[in-house]
Amino acid sequence: MSTTRPRRLRRALAATLGVLTALGATQVVLAQPASAGQLGLTIEIQGAGTVRVVEGSIEDGGPTVCGFPDVQDQREVNACPRIRDEEVFAASVWLRPEPAPGWAFDRWDRCDDIRQVSDDVFDCKVTSSAFGTSEKSVLVHFRDTVRPEVSPVTQHYSTTRDRTVSFDFTINKGHAECLFADAREWVRCESGVEHTWPEAGSYRTNIRAVDASGRSSQWQQLDSYVIDTDVTSGPPAVVAGRAAEFVVHTRNGPDLRCQVDGGLVFACGQSGAAFTVTVDTDGAHTLVVYGESLFGRDWTPARWSWTVDETGPDTVAQPPVAIGPTSVEVPFTGDADTAWFECRLSDAVSTGQWLRCESPVRFFDLADGAYVVEVRAVDALGNPDATPARQDFTITAPVDPAPVTPTTGTVVRVVDADTVVVQAGTRRLTIDLAGLDQPKVGCHGRRGTAALRTLAPVGSTLRLVPTGASENAGASPWTVLARGTDLALAQLRAGHATFARSEAPATRRAGYAAAQQTARRAHRGLWGSC
């Protein structure tokens, strides 16, 4: 603004006073003006700072200071209440700007005059018209000298949430904004902000500070390297073996690192390749595994827990119980973990094989000698009792009673497939072939009867060998020979009868059983079709 106008006003004022003095000498009296020069002033401040009246008087006890030191936005304009100055000729005030800390004076608008007080201080003069009233406003501009800044950013990978990273930083003013690689626009954020990436991969995050004036700092950029790890195959919840096989797949980190039960971390292969972990003890175990690459690792490892159980159930066997001259049964029990039982019978010569069994286990037609029966319970994992229950016993086969004087008889009639009527001296005896079961009826029964009639026709002589159950009256079992042929054996071999173990003489049981087995395999007689 030009500085010549104040000089002209001072010269005009001096001339006017001279005229008034001359008039006074002639005793001309002028009335005092009803109102002097008046200035109504409104001070506007853009930004943060204060304006102080340094020259001129303010009427009505009005304030001489106008200030808004707490403004943050340098675009914001505030105005103080109107103040007034009244003078005889022309009212005027000088205003001095005082920027808030961190701010600087920029410029004045709408001043009548400006004077420089120091390098960075410029006063503004506002003047009314002479003997008139003027309403004016001035605007001072303050400039924010502190630009927003954001510190270097530190990122932390979450150890509890997959693909999640938090960012720590500081800003000097305003607020922070973040631009995540999977987003399209800046969002407000604070230090410690967490972000979960959608999948494994490399991502960039930009962070800036923005002040109230809308100015932004330089961006801080940080790259996140996200790896995902999944156990796709592992042992079941409970296993019997101590070696467990795993398959682990990773995304963005091909190398695997493993830790078992909190022990040392070790390399355990590549993504997708099976590997084996071996533990030393029974009980619960946990595998922690994560993917790794040159750029980072998965900070939320995958976990797999399982339990090793190699302890079998307990078994209790009762003493053997005789169920025949050469047969025994052994009752036994297992604890609550038992899924099935296995038994084996051994003698002095050989050790038997473990076979599944149920209580009581029975052994028939044993030869004379000492035996050991062992029983072990097995759990659902296949763990057997490490100390099977054991019972020892001895078989002493009974000797067939000494026959009464061997006798013979003449066939009178063939009743059915295992019964004949003979005349033995003065006695007529009904003879059942010892070792044969009740004969079948129907076509098989008829064929068996016909076969016996062929072996023992009416009038032929039979040799009768008594058994322990033979009697000299009524129907009773005998061993019957015709021309040296054991009739019971012949009927079994031809499939015309079935083997009755409990009735057969002990010395003939094995032969009878073998004969029946031969007929069955060959589908003879009742083992075939009619």
C-alpha cells in the first residue's frame, strides 16, 4: 500500500488548523461537530494467531486483542466482535499480528497502510474518513509452518490370527491414513491398526499423516509377506504307534519348519511332501509346523495333536475246567479297554499260534501231556496285553475199561443206519454203533439203513466190543466189527451217519472224526443231495 496518503492527510490537517487559528484571531466561533471521525472495525483471522491493537484507542471498553491461537486448519477464517475508535478528526488504529507457535505471519488484506516493524512483523493501519464514520474489516493470514510427518512404520505379524499384521507408527499432528494393497482408497487409521490380508501373498501398505488443513506427509511404505500353512494329513486322535506321518501344504512359503511338544525347531521337508515324526513316549503330543521362505515365515503355525497309546488291556484267566476226559475249558475276562481276546495253546513240543477266541475257550480231544493256555486282551488300537494270563494243566486220557470177555452175536435185524439186533448166546441185544449220532430220516436214513444191511446182513456174525456205556440189556453203544471192519467207521466214511464225540471210545475218536471229514469233503451220503 502507498505511504504518500498519510503525508497528504497531515499536510491538510496542518492547513486546516492554520485557517482555524486565523479565524480565531477575528473572534469567529465555530460550533464543535456533533460527531468526530469514527471507525468501526472487524478483525478477521485466517489460521492460528492473534491481532493486537498497538496504536489508537478503542471506545466502549472494547478488547484490544483478537485471537484464535488454537485453530488447526490454516484455511479456517474467524472474526472477532466489532470494535470502535472515535477521534476528533479521523479515527485510526494500528494492528500487529502475533502468530501462534508453529505458525508464521503471511500477509494482510484490506489495510489502509502497512509498516514493517521487523523482519517478519508488519503492522496494519486502518483509518476512518475525516469527520466521518467508516465501517471496515481487515484480514490477516497466518501460515502453518509445521508440516505433518509420519515416523518409520514397524509391522508385527499376529501369532493368533491368520494373515493378520499390525502397524506401529507416530505422527506429529493431525490424523493418520492408511492405504492397504487390497483396498482402493485411503482410510483413517491409528498406530496399532490391524489388517487381515485375504490370502497368502505379498502386500504393500502406505501410511501418511494428514493435518487439519488437508496437507499430507510423505508416505511410509511397508511390504508384508504373508504365508499360510495347513496340515492336510496326520495321524488319528489316538494311535498305537509312535511314528506319525504328516502332509503339510503351504502357500507362499515352500520350506517347512516343525516343533514337537515345545522342543527344538527343525527342518521337516517341503510343502506337499509326506514326512514322519517319531515320539519317544506314550501320551498326548502336538506338532507345530509353519511355512518359511527367504522373505519371512508364517507367524500363525498350523497345529496337530494326537495321543500315542501302546499299553494293552489287562487279562485275567480262571483255572481250566474239565469238560470231558480229554477236554477242558478256560474262562477269562478283560478290562474295559478290551476290544477282543486272543488265545493260544502250547505243549512241551511246540508253541501255538495266537487266534481270536471268546470266553470260555475250549480244547477237545487232547493227547496225554502237559499244556499251557495263554489268553491276552487286545484293545481297539490293536495293543495286546503285554503279560498274557496263563494257566497250566495236564491231560491223562482214561483207559478204555477192560472188555468183558469179547463176545459175538448173530444179526437178527437191522433197525436203522446205526442200530442192529443180535442174538448173543441166550440174550438178544439191541446194539447202537458207538460214536454215531441219531440217524437221519427220509432218503438219507433209508440209504444208511440199506448200507448197514449190506455190511451186516441178517445171519452174519458180528464181533461186539463193549464200551464204558455198554450194557447187557436194552439198547446201548458198542463197538461192532464185521469181518474186521468197524461198522461205525464205515458208516461215517460213506456219509450215512454223523459223529457223536461224547459216545465214541476215546481211542477211536480221531479216526471217526477224520472219516466224517472225508465224507463231508467228498459230499457223500447225507453231506450230498438225495
